[in-house]
Amino acid sequence: MGLSKDLIILLLLSLLILARRLPSVTIIGCALTTISVVFGIQTLILWLAGNALQGFTTVILLILLIGGGIMISLGVIGLYIAKIYEEVKKRPRFIISETTE
């Protein structure tokens, strides 16, 4: 079940294209979390069947789950900071209450 080199290069290029947009971090985080849930279900099925690898699958599963959660959090924080920046940018620097002639 190995991935070919062309598929890996295609995935990396698509990640680079997506990295230009701010919500892409959240999207990638959701994808990682989804992959880890699917991998967790597969690991549970293999464990019930008695074919699971000891230790390796647990480590990879935890890394994917924690990495996905961190990327979702960073994406949400990035979107929040971008909204704050846009809101502040549209306001004037000074508010003049009265003028003298």
C-alpha cells in the first residue's frame, strides 16, 4: 500500500498552492484530523483481529491527531487575527473632534 513518487509530488505541490491562502491551514488541519480518525478506526479493527503492530500505530495515530488539532487551532487564530487586522485597517488613525479656523 505504498504511494508512488508522482502522487507524493502532486500532493506536495497542491499543499504549496493551498498554502497561499489563509484558511488552508484550517483545511489541512481538518484533513489531518479526518485521516487520523480513519486511521484510528482501521487500527482498532486490526487490533480486534489481532494483526496490529505494537507501539508504531499508536505513535503515528497520536502524532496525526495532535498535529491536526494544532493546525486547526492555528488556522482559527490566523483567521481571527486577519479579521482584526482588516477591521483596524479601515479606521482612521485619529479622530478629530473639532477644528479651528
